Amino acid sequence: MNNAQEKNVKQHHLQTLGSALLFFISLTVALPAQSGNINYVGSSTIGQFMQDAAQVYTDSTFSIETLSESSGGELCAYRGNCDLGGVARPVNERYLDKGVVATLIGYDAIAAIVNKSNYVKEMTSCQLSGIFSGAITNWKQLGGSDRPIKVYVPKETSGTYKVFKQAVLRHQDYGKVNKITPDIQIVSKVSDNEGAIGQISVALIGEGDSVVPLAIDGEICSIRNQTYPITRPIYLLTNDEPKGEIKAFVDWVLSPAGQDVVKKRYIGYNEGVSP
């Protein structure tokens, strides 16, 4: 091979290499960025929102674990074992003092639910306290059928358990109750038992469920009723100030688009309900 031929071969190789490199670069630019995964742990009430958000927020994918409920959400955020913790009650000050950041995203209402066949559809807060403390044990004491009352509550780690106790029982303890996990199973328990009563986030009640939320002190149970007596704030927690992908998601949750998703089940964070 003479020098001229060798030069032509080298030029051809360089052109081929250059074309291949440009093709690789064009492929790299054209490929969409792969979304990261956001790991959520905590409240099953907020877990419902996270599932709703996952349907419309496409910049990330989500892992959602709710068995540990609100207490688990606090702990995992403090330890940095999850990207987001969910707490459906006021956040424990000791975690905030250690740097955990709580972002208020909305407000929820807790319902006292009974079976649809139950004649009792409303009661006073004093009567409700009597049921959950064990002082009232039969529906006939409230003008209903002669039927024992079977009480269902979530486990202690649930925000629902603690908020309901503070709002309804105040300084009393729960009486003889059946603790259920996950929270949503309380709906099934009450649906299957005409003498049952339970406490549950309104976000977990489906339109087809055979349960009815009680009116308390004349106030209809609704997140839109600001005078309903059993409401609570809901928070997303991070180990520190959210950054990067987590900050982008939290910012979206607080945006009009994110709040539209929140309002499918709750009231928005800026709509004037007091925690």
C-alpha cells in the first residue's frame, strides 16, 4: 500500500469513527432521562394521596409503605431511611428539634363510622367518648337496637388513633377495643357487623362501602365542614431541607396542580382549617 492509499484509508476510518461518535451522541441526547424512585414510608392516610400522585406526577416513580403508619414516618425521616415520611397528626417536637423538616400539605377529617343498617346516625361528642372509653356498651343506650357495640380502632402507631383519642376521649383511655391494621380494614370490619363502630380517615371510605360517618354534635363529617370537631393536619417529612428530586416533588405537591390532587381526598393546606 503506497502512502496515498494509506492516507485515504486513515481518513476513511476517521470519518467512520466520527460518524459513529455523532450517532452515539445523538442517541444519548434523544433518550429521555430516567426518573428516580422516591421512597415513602408512613401514614396510610397520606399513602392514599401518594398513590393518587403517582398516577399524575411522572418525573419520579414511587415506593409506598404504610404498615408502620405515622410513627414509622417520623422515625424513617429522622434516621434518613426514606426519602419522605408521612405523618397524619402534629409532628413530635423531638424530631423537629433534631432537624426533621415537616411540610404541611393539607388537612384531613376523622370519621366515626357505623354500619349502614344502624339506626343511630348521629350522637354527641360525650356519647362518642362513652363508646370508645367503654362506658356505653349497647346501642339501645343511644336509642338504637338491643345490640352490643363492637369497637374498632387502628393500632397505636397510627395518627388516627392518637388524634381521635385527644379530640374525643381527651384525658380518658380507650376501653375494650379491637385494634386493626392496616387502618383501611376497619371499613371492612364495620361493613360486616351491624353492631360495629370504628374510627377512620374519610379519605379511606369508598363510595361503595356499607358504612356511614356519624354526625357529631350536629356537625356533618366532611373535610369541607370546618366546624366538624375531629380534624388534623397532614405532613410530608424529610430528614433535612428537601433537595433535588425530593424538593421538586414537594414543590409540586404545594403547587396548584399538586393541591388539585390533595383536594380529591382532603382540604388544601392553605384553606384555613386550624390543626
